[in-house]
Amino acid sequence: MNATHSSGAQPNTAGKAAWILLAIAWLCFLLPIPGSGVFIGWPVNLVAFILAIVAMSKGGTRKGVIQLLLSLVASPVVYFIGTMLFVGAVAASAEQTAANSERAAAGANAAATEAAMQQAKAEAAPVERIEITATELYNDYKANEITANARYRGKPLLITGTVSAIQSDFRDKPLIQLAAGDFVTVSISGLSLEEASELSKGSRIKAACTGNGEVLSFPATRDCKLQD
């Protein structure tokens, strides 16, 4: 009689273990970690199902039936919910990434537009040219070529002088010489054929040019346009 009572009082350890394993399985189903449900959750759920059967065999049908039903019915529902949560998290992350990319692209476009506007303003701004006569330019180069190059080479110039020769360079482009003293000149290049054809020796002209250093010990210019 005592032995029978002692056996009936034994705790249903299989049933309790089934509850614990079900909780672990559901946690794995809900974790936003790829594969946690398939590779961990479902095997744990299967063990919980087996323990529920063991509990029923040891303590009667009522001892493990709830765990059994939960492993068969509730676990798929929890797995589905976890899958939907994971898909939603992935979609939200993708949307956030796309939004960040759009903002970055918009920022880059805005920066490019601003740079283009600044460049357009710089190009539209009037160029401040160094006003100088052909004689002054020649004298500055004669005094110190290095200093003259630093001051005039590549810089916008407005040169005034008297035409001493109208020639062609090695490319058959107009090459005008402005008198800068006895037997010395400053070369003016870049004029169009129409501009050069209207000139004559002794004409007083003003040309917008870019300084081009010295050629054969005489100051030279490029990209010149006649000014009124």
C-alpha cells in the first residue's frame, strides 16, 4: 500500500521537461536569426513531443496531452508568426537601406548642382585683366624673366600697342607683332583671320590675351581677341 502511494507521488519529470523544451522551441521560432527555427526549434519541439508521449505513458493520458497538442498545433503557429516577424524586419531593413541610399544620392546630386552653380558663377564673373602696354611687358621680361613669368604667364592681360608686323605662324595662323622698342616686339597670337585681315602696320590696337612667357627672348601671348 505504501509502495503504491509512493509511486503515485513521483513527479512527472517528462511532462515538466516537455514544457521547458516547448518554451525553448518557441523562443527559437521567434528569434530573428536565420535557421534558428529550422535547425534548433523544430528538433527541440520534436523532443518535447516525445517527452509528452513519455509523460502520458507514465502518468496517464491527461499528464502530457496538453504538451502533445501544443507541439502539434501551437508550434506551427508560433513558427509562422516568427517567420512573419523576420520577413517584416528584413523588409524594414531593406526599406531603410533604400531610403539611406536615396538620401545619399540626393545629397550627392545637391552637392554636384551646387558645384556646377558655383562654377557657372565663376565663369560668368567678369575677368579682371592686367592692363599693360607692349613696351611695359617687354621691359618687365628684360629686367627679370622669372618675376615676369610669375606675374604674367597664364594670366589674363589687356595689352595695348602699335602693330609692327602681320605674319603667320608655323600653322598658318595669324601672328601679330606689337612694337615694344627698337627692333623688339611682343607677339599676339590667337586672332581670327577676319580680325587679322582688318589690321595694318602702324595701327594702334588693344587685345585681351593670356600671357605665354617668352619665345626666342621676346614676350608672347595666346588666345587673343581684339578689344574696342
